[in-house]
Amino acid sequence: MERKWWHNAVVYQIYPRSFCDSNADGVGDIPGIISKLSHIEELGANVIWLSPVYASPMKDNGYDISDYYEIAPEYGSMADMEELITECSKRNIRIIMDLVANHTSEQHPWFIESKSSKENEKRDWYIWKPAKGDGSEPNNWESFFTKKAWTYDNASKQYYLHLFAPSQPDLNWHNPQVRQAIYQVMHFWLRKGISGFRMDVINMIAKPSDFPDATIFDEGVAGWEHWANNHGCHQYLREMYREVLSHYDVLTVGETPFTTPLDGRYYSHPARNELSMIFQFDHVSIDREEHNARALPFSLLEYKQVMSKWQLALHGQGWNSVYWSNHDQPRAVSRYGDDSPRYRETSAKMLATVLHCMSGTPYIYQGEEIAMTNQCFSDISEYNDLMAHFHYQKILARGDSKQQALDFLNRFSRDHARCPVHWNKHENAGFSQGVPWLSINPNYLDINAETARANPNSTFHHYRALIALRQSPQYGDTITYGHYQLLDPEDSEVYAYLRYDQHQCLLIVANFTAKHLERSYQEKLLEVLLSNISNTPTRLTGLKLEPYAALVMEVDATR
Ligand code: TEU
Ligand code: CA
């Protein structure tokens, strides 16, 4: 496979609203990001994925864009954005921006025009349909944030489609003018010096022309079998590649819920000229039915199975991305590890180790590198996210109690990730000198970047070491391009896998429990490269694994 700069990159995601506030209005901003670049540089990540910074009414915190060519005033100016690009490039950090092009804000001038009358020349830029004979919606599709995917416009007596909030109308990608308009946006930002895009729900842009009713219920937002991974999406992406992406050397990552590894190959196989990689959702769907707002127990067996399936399926056939968290997911250490003071750092390091030794490009979500935790709330009014409120109502509507609804949100709300980053022990964790837009987790006195950077044993320094290993001359290629082999698939407590090529073999072993375990492996231990425990084992028979222990070892696998 032809080598690409992004193959061994490590991406750090910034959610601007919650990263750092420079002007005391309680909202993170671009100058705030610039002031913290040394943190990312020290960590060793070499790409920043910037969640949306475009002009937006912020109904969905920027995933509702009203002008693709302007920066949201609360985040700064175009000059600030240009300075960010320059400051990053001084540090050899590239920026990818979030391209939200399945939908716009209802306040985008395109939609305002489109809505103004059936005859408007932009009417067809969005998806308008007449009601059925009985006045009901054009079909039975649901949306991620509301019960129905259609909203009625009284003035023109038609429905428009929105797979997300009513304030996020879906663009009609079938219309070539729409596609060209988005391609222009992409050229504009790429010419400014960014290095690619994370593409929001890009696998949903193609809708079938007959808009058939959903027939699958309970497995996700109704209608997904029609609008997720529709074959038209691949055609649009190939056109986008021809017209835009092929002219630059970029990293593109598609956010693609409802995808299988086969879809993953279609999107990311280099010969297909679509995307560099995608975000799959299998592993973040183990412990809950998101659409039904129901929690399930996490199963390590299933996690191992899902990750192994993707690792193997895309080897040489595409490219993986690997992640524990992002702005839509709860905090990883609270979700998959143990966020009590006793095991927080150890389990966070364990999770990091498992992920960062896999093949594919790893993504780190802001605060993950210091093992920030979920923040639980006791009243629905404390939640900001529109999806939290939708889930809350959904849970009450099925007859569950308010407490049950809060229990679900306290595990899964997207706001956990959106609580501001803790920088230091000062007021508001150093995030802001004003009133933060979302509350600061009171545990910031213990958990903050300054404390973490000062402690060589912190999660932060463990992430640093993992990134350095991936980028090291000696082990980098094995981690980036080597084969993957799962060991002991039936072991429900330990995740062990091999990474190897013709030169060397690495064994990764991780205890996902708070128990002391003992395991034996057939390989011969050569060297422990990295671990989160103090005592260094000397052999792999009767290997003692302390709670949440994780080891990266070079082994001799020739038996
Ligand atoms: O998320 C798409 C998406 O599928 C989410 O609704 C997802 O199901 C959920 O958030 C995971 O818990 C993207 C963005 O990442 C999200 O922030 C936006 O709200 C959404 O698109 C609409 O643009
Ligand atoms: Ca601010």
C-alpha cells in the first residue's frame, strides 16, 4: 500500500466551545486554542480535528452552519483562524476541519431562500415533499433528535426532511448545484492551508429518489436502511474526490454510523478514491441501544470481537480509525474503565494502550489524555444537549421514571464530553474567567492538565509514550502496518493481541477488571516496551496482571 502521511498520524479532537476561553464570555474560542497549542505539541499529536467553528446559531453547537465562509463571532475572526493555521504549522501540527454538509442550519441563506416559495430557484436545494393524502408526513422516517424526520411548512404547504433537528434541514445532494456549492467551500478552506476534513454523517447524504417507508424498526433511527450508505453516496464521494480532494494531500475521515466492514472498505480502499478512513460505530453501540435510549452491560468479549473484525477486514483493504471517545460519547474512563480515584489513571492508561497499539489512525478527544470523567447531574435542566432532552422525553414516554431517565443520561449524555477542559487548579479549572457555558466538573482540583503534565506517571505521559512508540523508527511500522491477531477470544477479562511483521512481534495484554489475574502466553518475552504498572515481568508464563494492568511487550513468536 502506498504510504500516506496520515497513516501514522495521531489526531487530537478539539471541541472549541469547551476547550479554552480567552475573553471571559464563558465560551471557548480560537485564541484560547492558540494559547494551548503547546499542550498538544507536548503530547505529540500531529493533527487537530477542529469541531465546527463556522457561523452558526449553535442549536447543535455548530453542527448547524449558517455560513460556511465565516467564523462564528463567539469563536473569533477569520484572522484568528488564519493565525491558528499558521501557529499549528510552526509546530508541525496539521488541522482538519469539520465539514457538516448533510444539512445546514435553518438560518442558512440557502434554506431561507428555499423556504421562501415553491418557485424559488433554491427550492430544490433541500428536500421538500407534499403531504400524503391524509395530510401526514411523506414517509415514516424518524430523526436522530425528534420523533419524525419531516417538519411541515405552513406557508408553502410542504414538508422538509431533517435527519437531525428541525433546525438542521437536509441538503438535497441529488442537485448538482448543491454539490458544487459544497465543493467550493472545501476548496476555500483547503486553500487556506488546512489538511483535510472530518465529514459529519457523510454516509447519509444520498437519499433514494422514491423515499420509501422504513421497514426496519428498533435497530436504529427508522429509515436508516434507505439513507445510510446508499450507493449514491459512493458516487458523490468519488465526484468530490475528482473535483476537490485529488488536488490536495489530505486526510479525510467520514463519520459513518450504520456501517459494516464491507462498507468501510468501499469508503476507504485507496483504489476507490473516496475517503482516507471512516469512523465506525460498532464498538460504541455495545453498551446501549442509543436510539431506544436503553443501557446494556458492556461486554469485553463483544468489544474484542468487534475491534478484531474491523482490524482484520480493513488490513490492506482500506484504513481504520480507532477511537474511544469524541464529543458525542461519554468519557472513556467512566464508561469502559474505572473512574474512582483508586483506578482512574491506571484504567485510563490501560484503555489508551489497547487502542494506541492497534492499526489505523488513533483519535484522542480533548481531556481524554488527562483521564477526565463524566459529570453527573441531578436534574434535566442541567443538561444542555438537545439530544439529552430528546432521550429524556423518550424514556419518560415509555413509562420509566425521571430517575431512570437521569440514570441513562448520567451514563451516556453527550454533555459529559462537552464539559469544559480542566487546565489547572484555578477558578473554573482555568477554562474561563467568566461563567462557563456548561458546568465545570468539581473534580478539577485533582484532574487537570497542569497537574498531569507535572507528574511523570500521569495518564498524559502515558499517552505521550504511546504516541512516541507509534512514531518511533523501531516499532512505528509494526504498529502502523503490521498484522493483527487476537489471542484468547473467549477470555472475558483480558484483551490480548499480537501485532507483527516480518521483523518483529509485539504482544499487548490488558486487564479490563479490578481483579488480580494471572495469564500465560506461549511467546517468549524479549522486552517490556511500555506498561502502566511498576513491576516489570520477566516471563509470560504465570504473568501476573494487577487491576487494569496493560503491557506492550516485544516477544519472540517463533515457536
Ligand atoms: O453525529 C451524528 C450522529 O449519528 C449522532 O447523532 C450520534 O448518533 C450521536 O451523537 C452519538 O451519540 C454528528 C455529530 O457528531 C453530532 O455532534 C451532531 O449533532 C450530528 O452529527 C448532527 O450534525
Ligand atoms: Ca470566549
